[in-house]
Amino acid sequence: MKAGPERGTPVSVEFADWLRGRDDEELRALVAARPELVTPVPAHVEGLAARAVTPSATGRALDRLDRFALAVLETLVLLPAPADLVELRDVLARGLRESAAGDLEAALSGTLRRLRGLALVYGPDDSPMPAPGVREALSPPAGLGPPAADVFRHHSPERLAEITHDIGAGHRDGEVPVLLGDPAVVERLVTEVSPQARAALDELAWGPAAGRLANARRAVRADTAQSPIEELLARGLLGATGDETVALPREVALYLRDGRLHRDLLTSPPPLRGPERDAALTDRTAAGQAFMFVRAVEELCERWSFDPPGVLRTGGLAVRDLKRAAQVLELPEWSTALVAEVAYAAGLIVASGGVDGEWLPSPAYDAWRVKPGEERWAAVAGNWLATDRAPGLAGERDDRDRLLNALTPELRRGAAREVRTATLAMLAAAGPGVAPDPASVRDRLAWEQPRRRGAYRDRLVDFTLREAEQIGVTGLGVLAGHGRALASGDTAQAAKLLGPLLPEPIDHVLLQADLTAVAPGPLTGDLRRRLTLAADVESTGGATVYRFSESSIRRALDAGQSGEELLAMLAHHSATPVPQPLNYLVTDVARRHGRIRVGTAGAYIRCDDPAVLDQVQADRRTVPLRLRRLAPTVIASRSARAALVDGLRAMGYAPVAESLDGDVIVSQLDARRAEGAPPARPVTLVGGLDRDVVAAAVRAIRAGDAAHRARRPPVESPGGQVPRSPATATISALQQAIRQGGRVWIGYLDNQGQATSRILEPARMEGGYLTAYDETRAAVHRFALHRITGVSEVSDGG
């Protein structure tokens, strides 16, 4: 098989004419598959063709191809144009896996239709050609190196003469590319080299066809070669393309591949292998995990409400703070990092104060936590799917051996969102109840997106599978029903499917005499926050156990509750009477709470019982507080008020802070929020253009192309008064023109408020704007609807 020409191709008239010959349905399919071609809408078909063949647009289209479609396109590039369909089929058949040989005819026909639909192939059905720009974008195609003419282009005449001599006598100097184009010459040269040199050739044959070699331009001869690589350099089987780079000429690789351009090729995606599980069981398992994940997010935010960790100078979360959060949540560190990252992606926590600030819940958290559980899960899971961050990298080190902390900006990966979406699509393709193993998911993704395989992709796939299980998108490795809806971008449907599977929150606990409270199920949000403030979580599981202590009761009192209010709340929400020990504990702490009051002097201590102040002043531990008795009921201190309160509490007292007016200062430990924090980030999942947008874009292109081909001057607006009509009539007329593809005459106020008139072919109306081809300006424009004074019909004649 001989390779086709290598010359670059500009935008050809033939390609633009072929594109113009597509009907509207085919153009709409092209725009829907390649939405970047109409951003913004080109003025005519030639503009569409020019944009379609740009390197960036062509590269994006190629990235969407599967392995077989890419192989078909690579084969078309290498075959002489126009392609012979028989030879195309034969070349592809040589590289097929034996099990796929019978599917070639149908697969090839469908793939060529798809490539035409993407405008990557054009021309007659029986002689397809690669579109302009495809050949350059696929260089090198099929893992082949450059042609011999390119490999030896920059060799000196003397060096080419030496290689020609070592290849064989009877040829003029400098004919190396011509000699390597003869399969008989290449066959003789390959048989002459040592087995070690032949092994090196076989390794390079299937790519990559280039490598690094020190002093690649060394002058070596066949009779003085000291190594297998020098044997190949001397005979031209390997050529220097730089001072330290070498490449295998394409002609040599084609011989070594024995006429095959590809190997082990499949016409359809590889199967997703894995055990089958009961769908109802997997949905319930995923729902249980979703509930636990939402509770972990809420618990982390509540914890950071009154005990926020600091923000590192690099913008992340310190390792010790991550470990502390993992202990509180009773989760592994990687799972805790995922909780923090998802909360950050959803806008529930932010860095307040920037660098050297604190990680605090945002005001959006207060709106999120009062929503139903299924909606809270849909919000955080949707933002996990849409984020460009890779939480799984937290705790690892980068290529410069720097630690990657959770919440640090360095966790952003451009491919994370795309790989996450593609991985869930693979799980959805496995079918209900199938739990595909990670290896088959990676193989399937490699076939679906062969050009997007980067260094991180396989790792990102593994991260996605692990995180999906933790978040509750999958259960037992199977994509749950609500996870399938999430993967399709429908977060509302995902919440609707998850709702019936979540446990019903309860509003009661069981108070016990050992100063514990048992929650036999998930508590309502308000009760759980109140109980978490007054007690410490001792254990979790099927039932959560809370333990009351003096410090926890004082924490609730510091937050503004009184002893009576706390006991009333416990009595209201307990299925059992309040035990006497708990009643005594609350009463005793409340009785002592606030007896000592701390204010500002430096600070002062005030107490109505002089005996208590006598006890405080007599305590040796108060020496660092620098106390001074001002009156029988007042002691002054040089310490700050906060230090004085902390010091007295460490000594076993229960003071409260007092304002200058003598009022108790409520600390509100459970309500710290970041000031000026942004609202929750919207969930923006990957998707294409709306059908109406696509249709409007095609109409605008057709209208612009008709004017462009006619090369007519701008249309003059009809004379007389500009059209004026009621707003409702104006909107109705424009909508009718869009549906019927008609022309209208409008009155329009410009930026200076001057009334003008235009002849338009409306294409789309959305968001208060009309997109239309303006025949009076011979271009596509957007018009603000509120500036249109009226609409009048225009006859086809002018």
C-alpha cells in the first residue's frame, strides 16, 4: 500500500460547494454535533466551511471520534485521493481482530455516513475524501512516522551520499527517499541487520515512531557500526530529525506492518464486563450512601461554623485540619477530602478573608441545609459531576514533590469533568444491574475516546468510580436510577427518584439515665443541630448516640439558650421522660453559668456573691490574669476579656461575657458565616445546543449565504413612516416569521434613540433579543426586542 500525498490543503471551493449542497436537515445535524461552528453564527456557508477546517475545530471533531472511525479517517488520509472503497475496505480488514471481521461492511458504511455528517469527509459516496485540514490534524496518522523525504530533508549531501552507498550501489547520491520507497530494497536492508536491530525496528513499527538519541546526527557507516541503532542509522532505516531525535521513515514502517495500518481493530466498542446485581438492592444501597454523604457535608459545615480551620498560604487545607475533620466525620482522609471538595464545589464553604483566612460556611449553606434531603444530594452530586477539580489527588505529590492539599488550586485538572462525565456514561451503557469492572471501563473509554488518552485519564477514571460509590451515584458498582438521571444532566429527576429511597427523618430521641441520647434514625435538620450543640456525638451507625457533659451543656448555654429552654426542648423531643441525672446536670450548669461576668476594663469580673470573688482571688492560678479587687462584687484585670473568660473556665468556673451595657453577649458559636461569600455555584453539566437554536443558526447561515452569493448590495428600507405596532403584535409577527422563514420590515431605535428601519429574515428570539439576517446591512445581527417599534410584512418581491 502506498501512502497518499502529504501536501496541505486550504479551504477548497469544492468543499464549500459540497457543504452548501447539504440540505437543511444535514446542516442542522452538523451544527448539533459541532456546536463550536456557530459560536458566533457565520455570515454564510463559506464562513462555515472556513471555520470547520481550522485546526482547533478539526481537532475538536476528531476528539469526538471512536477508535474505528478514527482508523477509517486515518486510512483515507494515507490512501491516494480519491479513495477506492475496495482498497479502503481491504486495508481495514487486514487490521481487524478476527472476531470483528464479519461486521466490517455495515460498520464501514455507517462510519462513513457519520464522518460525512461531521464534515470530516466529503465528496461522492463512492469516492470519499478527507476534508481540508484533516490531513494536517492527523499528522502523523496511525502512529506512523514522517515520510523518508521529510526524515532526510535536512541531511547534508555528503551524509546522504554515504547512506546511499551503504544501501546499495548503482544509485545516484541523495536518492535515499526513492530507495526506501521500493519495498524490495527495504526488505533486503531489514534482512541484513542484526536480530537486536530488527527487534528495535519491530518496537518502533507500531509507534511511537520517534525517540530520543544522544548525538543523533553522528556519521556512521554500515561496516563500522558499533550498536544496533548505528546499524539502522547507517542504512537509512532510522533517520535523525534533530540533534537528539530520530524517526522511523514511514515507508519502512509500512513494510514492517506487512500492509496493515492498524492492528487488533474493533468495529464496535468492547463489552463492559462485570457481575450482575439486583437493581432494587443497588438503588437502596446507593440511596443509603447518598444519605450518609449529605449528612457528612452538613456535619463538616456545622463543625467549621464554630471551629473553622485556617487557609494555607497556598490556598488549601492543612494536613492536620484534614486529619481532625476525618476524626470528627469518622471517615478515611480521602473520603473527608472528597466531602470538603464537593462542599467547596457547591459553594457551601469558602475561604473567608483570602490567604491566612478561615474556611467557613457561606450564606448559601443556610439555604441548602433547609431543603429536602434529595434536593440537597442533587445539588452536591451535580456540582461534583460538573467540577474541574480532582479530589482524589489530595494527599499526593506533584511532579516537583510538593504536597497537594485538599482545597488547593493545584487540584484543578482540565480533563476531570470530561472524564467524570464519560465514565458515568460508560456505567450507563453497561445496562441496569451490571457492575462493570474498572479495567473494562478503561478499555471501553480508550475505544470511545482514543485521542483523549492523557497521563491522568486512567487515574481519573478510578477516582470517578470510587467517588461515585462514596457519593451515592452508584451502589455496589452499579449506576443507580437516580445516578443515571444525574449522568444525563437531569438533576431534578435525580432528586425525584432518590426521594422515596431516603429514610424518613424523625423528630425524637431516647434520653437515657447515663447522660446519653439515642437517635434511632436520621433526625430532622433542626433537631440534629440543636442536639449537636448540647451534646457530643459518641458513636454513629444504625443509631446515633449523643453524650451530654458539662462542657456540652455550657456550649448550648453560651449560644444563647437558658437551662429551662434546653430542658423543655429535650422533653419535647424525647420519647422517654428527661432522666433525673440529666435534669440535675443541666440545672447545675445553668445555675453556675453566668454567675461570673467578664467585661472590659482591660477586663473586669463582676459577681453578686463576694464569697465567690474571694475564692477566685485566693486561687494561685489567677496570678497570670493580673487581678485587682475594685469593690466587693468587682475585680478588674489587665488581661483581655476573651483571655479572662478562657482562664476562668480552665479553672472550673463558668463565666459569661458581658457588654458595656451589662447585657450577656451571646457567642452564637453555631452561626459563623463567611462575609460576602458568593452564592452556591450553579450546576452546569455538559450538553449540546437547543434544537431551536440549531434551526435558527442554519436559517441565518442560509439567508446570509443567499445574499453573499447574489452579491447584491444592501437592501434599501421602504420609504415612509417606520412601522409601529403594539408589543404583543410585534412579538407574534416575529414568531410567525421565524416559523415560516419569512421576511419582515421593522422599526428600530438605535443607541442614540433615532428611529431607523430594517429588512430582516428572523432566525431566533431568546432572552429579550432577536437574531436575524439584516438585509439592509448584509450581515447577521442581534436586536433588542424593547427597541423594535413595530413590524410589517414584506412581499417576496422586495
